[in-house]
Amino acid sequence: MTDKALKLKLAKTIAETVPTDRIPWIEEAPALLLWVADASRSAEITKAQGSEPVVLDYLDSFLMASIDTALAAQNASLAAESIGLGVVFLGVMRNAAKAVADIIGLPSHSFVAFGMAVGRPDPERISSIRPRPAQPMVLHHNQYAKGRYLDYVDEYEKASQAFRNAQGMSPKTWQGAIHGSMTSMDYMGGRQELRDMVTQQGFKLL
């Protein structure tokens, strides 16, 4: 999506789902990529041959379409960064999944899994790579090491706080942020309606 008026309409639609008046990274990005988990062609081809695409009624079809979309997007982000561009993944597109689908005219058996703002990074704006958890927190060998992450939480909290302070962000702990995201329906921003939208689009999630 490169049409300025259309991007502005989309940005305003999404801004209504979050506590802000506008989302500048959507408005200002030269290109906004909407990554569509799309099984519509398969459905149409099957129906054209006189059959119903019953496999698409099952959860695995929805999951497979979503995984394929994420893999393609990750490859695109790596390609973009290799030529000096910057990207921002936009999960907020799911906040208003039905409205987004209507804006771009999505067919049945498709939905926008997420967006991606693409452009050239502004060197005048403060930016930095968010610190990631220590490898043992996320990497397991042979079997899942339940609870091992607890040995690394304190050090990660220090790194997380240093990052937030440097970025001028609110003084929130990493564990506090997780707690908020797991307990506040405000965080959902409309995604609690996602199942209804997806089923309306033809994925029965059986």
C-alpha cells in the first residue's frame, strides 16, 4: 500500500483501537505491506471444479496459512534491511481485522495477519535494538527446561530497564509489561473479536 489517502484511512482506523490520536509510522512510511494469510485462490479453484474446500474448515489450514505468511514476511524484512531499509512489524492490524479487510477488499478465506511499515530509517530519531533474553531463556536442548528462565530474569530486567531509560520510555519492568499484556483487555485493542472475523471469512477452525 503506497496510496497516501488509503494509508491515512488505515492509520486512522487502527488509531481508534489504541490510546493515541495517530500512528505516524503507518502514515509516514513510504510503503505499508499488509501480509495476507490467503487461501482464497485454493478455495476458488476447488469450487470451480465442483467441490467444496472442506480442508479449509480445519484449524491446521488457518495455522498453515498464517505460518507461511510469517515466513514470507521475515524473508522480506531481511531483504529490506540488506539494502539499507528499515521495517516495523505491525500486529495492530489485527485490532481492526474486519475493517482492514473491508478497506482492501479481501475475499473469503483470507485475512491480514499483520502489517509491515517499510522505509529508510531517520538518523535524527532515537532508535536502538531492544535487548533480547539470554539464550538459555529461549533455547532448549532435547527437552524443554521448564523454569530455567528464572535464573536469568534479574540480569534481563537490568538490560531492559537500561534500554527503556535510554529510549525515554515509561519505567516499566519486563515482567510488569508481561503481566499487563496478559491481564488487561485494553491490550487486546479489539483482537478479542478476531475469532469471529476469521470464521466470517470462511475459516471454521474445526
